[in-house]
Amino acid sequence: MKSKGNISGAVFFLICTLAALSVFADPFKVGERLEYRLSWGGIPAGRSVLEVVDMVDVKGARAYHLLSRVSSNDAIATFYSLNDRIDTYVATDDLRTLKYVALTKENSRVRDEIAFFDYKKGEIKYKKRGKEKIISIPPDLYDSISSFYYLRRLPLKAGEKVFINTFSGGRIYENTIQVMGREKVSVRWGTFETLKVFIRAVERGKGKKKGESYLWLTDDERKLPVKIKTKSNFGYIVSELERAVTSREK
């Protein structure tokens, strides 16, 4: 008969093994940097970057530091200028958002935001332009950036639907995500077999549609987002991958 010590040791080893597998199963790694060219109605409009910066501790929890930057170019700056940076910190185990920091410079307006997520209390401490408020949240919540990485973790299949909650701009949105099917896509970085995904966001509690997006993920273990098409007040903004570094160079 096995002793309690041996059983405890075996359980501990199993937990450690599963934890290690969950980390290494991620299709992205620290150092991954995806660079995009933006266009609006076929006109070059700017650049954007998605980056897995590092692993850090956020109030005792291990977290990925994800970074998003978007900037408009001179061609459209005469009527619309944008310089946007979002730093989000997400738990490595389930990718739920733990901390969210955004600085947006849109034309002559500047907006800064910071949010801390407390899932035990079921709330966010949200601060915008110096004003703070408490927002109640569902048990699982992502943000406009971490949701991309969460989708990349899922074993997506054509015809499948996924429902997730996201946080952006002090509001919570309910997202319906539908995998439409496979499609070959050519971007500046190359030609890829992809899964085409449709995303529809509705503001929680109001039923008001926030927006629609299409996302093309490579149909492989990496699930790289090679193309993003987002509906805006001015029409569709298209982001096409033009360079990818998939891990930190040593």
C-alpha cells in the first residue's frame, strides 16, 4: 500500500507537469512582435504593433505584459490623427485581464485610463482623466487586446461559436465570435491558409451594438492574426501583417 507521502508527491508532480504544459502550450511567447500596415479605403493610414513584452508579477499573480500601439500617418493626419498605446497585463493561466493602462491621443484630445481587476470582489477600479469609479464585472473578463491572444489559445473549428466578455473604455461588451470557415489570404508578410472569424460586440446591459470585426488567423498551431478588418465610423480599417518576430532573439 502506498504511503500518504508518496501519493502527495505524485499529486504534486502531476500538478507541476500540467502547469508546465499549460505554459508551453501557448501559441505565442515572450518576444513575439507583430507589425501591421493599416489602410482605409485602400489608402495607407498608419501602423500598428502587437507585442508580448515580458512576464511580470501583478499583485502576486504571474502575468503576460501585452502591448498594443497604433499610429496614423501623415496622409490622413490632416483630418484625423491618432496615437494610441495600451499596456495590458493578463494572467498566464487563463489570460484574464489583471491590469489595463491606456493612453490615447486623438486629434487634440488626450485620454488616459488605468484599471485594476479584482475577481474575488467582482469589480474593477477604473480611473479616467483623474476620475475614479467602481465597475462590477463577470467572473471571466478579457480586454480588446488580450481577447486576440485568448482566441489563439482555443482549438477553433469552422462553424464554431464562442462567447466572451471584454473590457474597453470603461465599458463591458458581450462578444459573439463565429468561425466562418477556411480562407487563403495574401498579405505583405506572405500567403497563408487561415480561419476567418467574425466578431460582433454588444454593450452589456444595453444591447447596443459596439462594432464588428473580421479576423484571419493562420490555420496552424500559431494562429497568427495576419489580417484584421474593423468597422469604424469612417468605413473599414484594414490591418495587414507585414512583419513577424515570433520569439525573443537571444
